[in-house]
Amino acid sequence: MAANERGPDMTSGEQYRVIRERNVMVPMRDGIRLATDIYRPDSPGRFPALVTRGPYGKDGYADNQEHSIWFFPQRGYVVVSQDCRARFDSEGDNYHPLFQEGQDGYDTVEWAARQPWCNGRVATTGQSYLGATQYTLAAGPRPPHLACMAPVSASADFHQSWVYHTGGAMEWGWMVPYAIHKGRNTLVRAGREDLLAQMDEYVLPPDNFAQPLTDAWFRHLPLRDWIDRLKETAPYLHEYFDQENDGPYWSPINLMRQAHKISLPMFHSLRDKAATAEARRSQRLLVGPWAHIRPYTAPTSGDTGDIDFGPEARIELHEHLLRWFDYWLKDIETGLLDEPPVSIFVMGENRWRAEQDWPLARTHYSKWYMHSGGSANTLDGDGALSTSPPGEEPYDVYTYDPADPVPTRGGSTLIIPQGVADQREVEARDDVLVYTSEPLERDMELTGPITCTLYAATTAVDTDFTAKLVDVRPDGFAHNLQDGIVRARFRTSVAEPSLLRPGRIYKYEIDLWSTSHVLFAGHRLRLEISSSNFPRFDRNPNTGAAIGVDAQLETALQTVLHTADYPSHVTLPVIPR
């Protein structure tokens, strides 16, 4: 063990100086030892422990002011910060993202509980992958000394929001750049300068976590070539392609299938599915306007795209988590369970609001129907959106060419630019159908899940359909709210795909996920329909082949219907005001 190091001096409100113990090698059940830094109060006695585990290098958190790993030990907690198996200073020869984390997390929690500086009460905390390690732990047997969890902005279903989307398309915009980012450490440790130089050819300089591939490498075909190109740094990648369908492979790390077993408090929401009434009562949910990595500090245009959500969006997440941990680990009556369990940030109005449920019990689900005279293509077409059901109307047609995909413009992305972006550049394309409402006569709040129901036909045996909801400001700025995609062969099941009969009309449900946003009077509501959103999602080659096999792309003629028999629409969660 390296010599102890002292952290920052106390400031107002803090109680302790901090001792940092570097590279404590924590044994796992199979004998592998994981490198762990211990941050503990410089004081005798036993304290609750907070375990945080990640693949990005524990040393990086020590100086990162946004993660501020010193915050909790200054307030009477021990923080156990660990490199995942086969990452940085931890032992192990095979890094297998997510699948290895359940058992290792269990062993680390129980190890922490036995240490002389711990009082036997342990929680987990962390964001992104550091939240995912918590979910994989929660999906398995509960460690006896684990008292609560606080996962932040992490996936609980790793098939449908990590590798693939809920609609079945691959999250291509971050899959390979992310593998390259994590693989660099492996190559540095192995002294493989040759492969490091090769990776430099793939990415735009300077390389960092937020830097995507070059356009040529994003478009490279076949996609499965990446399996061989990254075999030494991401040997798991072939499994992501081979396991395109949801099923047994993904089940061990799918918390949503294990939710009925969860019996501990979690700082998110399992109000309906947790195992016990106490667990259901003890869930908390905080939903803010930030991009993926930014709940700690003020969102600015660099964090959330072309918008600033105002001063109320600026929160210090650690203060919220401190109340959570104080209640469950120190028995301090913080009033936490006396408050409404849900806090949401309502965009547009840019203010926080407390709620009792998610989705909100008072939600009125309103259908807004697509209309046109058969020429909804582009922003200048005749597409309309209203609450009136369609009659007998001409259908809309466009050609989807995967060699010329609709570009991603912001959204709920990772690595590629994210957040709010003006969509008018996208809406100028002939392969984008645009349906716009009349100016709203009164403010309309949308809070909750959004679904687009689309009736469409195609000339292909498989293709994609996308939907995007937009708030059009009086000056014309097209503010994206949410978007989604459905891969046609997964239209009824992501576990059991079935190809299409060309020319036949099918019903598609496109999940646009959720939002909380107020459209003000004078704004207009807009829905975009197309067949690509690239590079966020991989391009469907329209051939029906398994993902990543095709080197050739085929075009498809898409037909979108909006008639009395085929009433294409978007269902909005309208909150009475």
C-alpha cells in the first residue's frame, strides 16, 4: 500500500480532513484483486461506506471537481473507489463490460463492510457506467450489508438502451468510439504503440471521450469489420453483433427483468415493481434537463446544445445524495420520505416541480394526427398536425437511401453532439416528412412518455422508421424535444424478429421516451418522420440481413398513411394547467 495522502482542508460545513489510501488490492472470490482507493475521514471510529466502481481510472476522479470524490469523506463517509476488473491498476486479463460487475460488486460491498473503518453499513453511488455497475449488482443476489443505492443516468436494460435502442437499431454513434476510448488504456499498458497509431486514424483529433469517429469511419462497411479491428481492445464486440435479438444473453444484466426482486431503497424509481412495500415507498426520482454527463454543474450551451435552461437548472447533485445517504446510513431524519418522491425539471418554464408519481397520475394522453395532401416532404410541404382524426387523405412517399442518411442533430446521444439543435437543416430534406400544427392558442405542458403510431408500407423486406417531436418557436427555430426509431423486423418483438412483405401496410409503435416541456402559446408542434438518424443509429441497409453483415446498401420507397383506417398519430402526455 502506498503512503497515505491528505486531501483538501476543511471548508464551511465540512467536518473532517481526508486520508487517501492508494491501490488497496481487494480480493474477489476467484482470487483476482481489484485496485481500490480509500478516502476516509482522518478521525478514529467507524463510518458508513460508499462504493463506486468504474472502468475509466479511479485516479481521474480524485482531481475531477464535478465528481468531487472528497465531498462525502469530508462529511463522515468512507468512499471506496475501484477500478473494474482488467482496467487500469486492477488485475484480470479479460474486460467484459457489465457482465463481470455483479459478482465483483457484491464482493467489494462485503469486503468494505468488514474493514475496521466501516460500521457495516454500505451503499453504492456513481454515474453512467458507475451507475450501470450498481444495476448489474442489483440484478443479482443482494449483498447482506448493502443498505441503498444511488445510480445516476445509467441504463437498466443494456440491450434496449446501451447497445441497441428500444426500437431495435444499434446505438452506433457511441458504440465504436466508446470501445476505442476504453481500449486505449489496454494498449498503453501493453505497450502497443502500433495499435494506438491505428486508432488515431479512426477518430477526429484531438482524441478524448467526447470525440467521435471521422465521417469515413462512421460510414465504413461492413460494420462487423470493427470486430477484427478492435479484437485486442474490445474482444466483447462480436457478442454485441451476434446477440442482436434480446434474449437469454442479456437477461443476467437486465434489471428490468429483475425489478420484482429489488428490496432496497434506490435513488431512481421502482414504485410499482419493487419486491416490498417498503422498497416501493423508498424510491426517489430526480429528472433534470442535463445531457448525459452533466447533473453536477450548471448546464450551459456546451452541455445541452443550443440552449441554456436557466439558473434553476444549476444544482449540486451531491447535496441531494447527502440527504439520501444521511437518512439510510446515519439514521438522520432529513425529511426525505416526507416529501413527494419525484422531482422534475419542467423545460420551457425552466423550474423544478415536486410530484407524487411518474408518469403523473393526472396525465391526459392526447392524440395528434398527421395530415397532408400527399406532399408532406420538407419543411415547405403541406404536412399538418392536429387533434382532428384524418379522413380519406393521400399518402406521403419518400425514398430512403442509406448511402445518404438523415444526419443526427442533437438529441439524447452520447459522444456525438447532444442536446438541443435547430432541426430546420434536417427538415429541408426531401426524405423527411414534416407535419406542423397551427400556432397554439394556449400553453401546453408535455410531461411523460411519448409514442408515435405509424402506418406505413415499404418496398424493402426490412427498413427503419424514425420520429422526432419538435417545438417550433415563433422565430422558426425548430427545437427538438425527443426522438425514436423502430427497426421494422422488430416491430412486434425485439426478441423474435420477422421480416416484412414488401408493399404491405404495417403498424409501427415508435418509442420517443419521455420529456417534461412547456410549449408556449404561439409556438407550433411538429412531428418529423423519416428512416434514418445517423450516426446516432446504424443505417438499415434494407436487405433483411443480420446487423453488420452487409457491405452494400439498397434504397427503399417508403409510404406513410394517414386515413380513417390508418390514422397515423403521436400520443402526447398533456398535463392540465
